[in-house]
Amino acid sequence: MDIRPSEIPYRDFYSILITSVGPRPIAWVSTISASGQPNLAPFSFFNAVCAKPPLLAFAPGARLRTTEQSTHSEAKDTLRNVRETGEFVVNIVTYDVAEAMNLTSGEYDAAINEFEVAKLMPRPSQRVKPPQVAESAVSFECKVHQILDFAPPEPSSPGGGSLVIGEIVSMHIEEKVWKDGRVDPASLDLIGRMGGNQYTRTTQRFEMVRPKVR
């Protein structure tokens, strides 16, 4: 079977994409607005980009908003806050905070504090204004390096979004996952996003040694 994205409905292609590409790590992104309103939301289009300079990237999709007057795409609160302040924190999601992370994924009004919704403790950051999630084992404080925008084919159609690339300026790592001068992978019960409502845990692991090629 061969499928061309341009020849099938957006929702069908989106389903194929997120089901086929996985498991995807989750960026639990905390931000604050220019007026000081906290926000916390998860994004599974996320990964490390580069170690030097130290870059992370996540991609918030555009939200399709329908009113009595029109249907149009608009930026999510996270992206708007990042544009306004140039700062954000990526908190890593482990199994013990999975339910809390899921609670913060709702499309809440911008005035809602997701830290309070999920009963999470904000922890002050060292180099940026947005707080960390205290319950997260690893948090990356970031300043915006670059934002790439991808517009939908039409303003009233679904799709589009942005790629936010951030430079890591500080990290917080819990002692419980720190061993022999590095993060202990076995101590991190990370989760990943699959298709639909499915997630996976990284509790089953195996090792393979890379071949030595002269």
C-alpha cells in the first residue's frame, strides 16, 4: 500500500503518523506569560537536537478555533508564552507522574494554572523565569534559540504549527537518578507516547554493542 499525504484527509494522515512514529519522548513544557501567568503542557513531538550547542526542540501544533464568525488556527498558550518571554523549561515525564501529565494536556483557558489542576509543586528555576515541575526527575531550563513556523494550507484548515528550538542553560537532576557522575538510565522509568491514547514504559530494555569499523 502506498499513501500520499496530499491525497487523504488530514486526520487520517495524522493518525498514521503518530501511530507509526513512536514511542515519542514527552516534553512537559512549563512557561509563563508576559503578565506572569504560569502554564504547563505536554508535547510528544520532541527530542534532543544537538549537544554542542546544547539544544532541545519541541513542536506545538496549531489549535483550530471555531467561533460564530469564523474558523481559524491559532497558537497554543505555550507557544505564545515562549514568543513573549523567550524562555521555557522542559520537564521529563516518568511513570509516576504520568497521570498528572495527562491532566495538564487539556485545552484549558489561558487563565488556568495547570500546576494547580494537576496538584503539582512548582520549583524555582535558576536561569529562567518559568518554574520547573518539582516532581520531575530531570528539568532543562531553556532560552529560545530559534522558532520555525509552518502554516496550514489555509487559515481555516487543520494542521500547521511551529518548531521551538531552545538552548539548555541549566539543568536540575534529582539525586535519586544520579549515579557515578551521570544520570542512571535504570533509575528513570520514562514513558513514551504511542498512537491515540496509548503510552509505553521504558522498563524493558536490551543492549547492543555498536560495530567497530576501521
